[in-house]
Amino acid sequence: MMTRAGLITLVLPLIVGGFHLDDIPVNLCAFRTTTGYACPSCGATRAMGSLAEFKVRAAFLWNPAFTIFWFLMLARAVLGLAGYQPKRQLSGWHLRFVIGAITLGFMVSWIYLIQVGR
């Protein structure tokens, strides 16, 4: 069964690419406007536009964390369509490990975005 998150995962890049929202010449990021530095999600819109054109490498270069997260969500959507349901929810140290790994991944990606001057 397709979840709402799965539907958004599939449709959002198509909307961004279809309406060329990744080509807007105006900076709408309040964090970047205030600090002058890239925020953790800088490049995510352009990454969605690249994904809509099947340019995975370009999407990864725009925002690595978002691109990896999108592919994980896509895999979950496909598994949901295939009828897969997890047998149990993450809890305890498993959940803390996953949250820590995701946090570390986003921080490394953010450092990358700042270094390349996104």
C-alpha cells in the first residue's frame, strides 16, 4: 500500500522538475540570507530537479544527504507497494543508533555544502 510519504517521494521531484522550480533565481533561504552560510537543506530543490531528469550524480553533488534520504524513502515506497510491512519497530539502542547515524550523515553533508560554497 502506498503511504502519503511514498507518494510525496515519487511526485515532489516531478513537480519541481516540471515547473522548473529548481531554476528560480531568487534566494529564499532565510538561514543563508542571515548568516551567509549554506543551511543543511541548501541544494535540495536543485537536487530534486536533477532527480526528475534522472541525473543522480548531479543531485548528489547538490545535496548528498537529501539525495541519499530520497533514495531511502523511494526504497520504502517501493517496498510498501510490494506489500512489505516491517515485523517490528526500531526501539532502544537500535533506534538511537539510527538517529545518531542520520544526524552524523546530515552534519557531514552540511560541512560539505559549506566547504563547496553552496
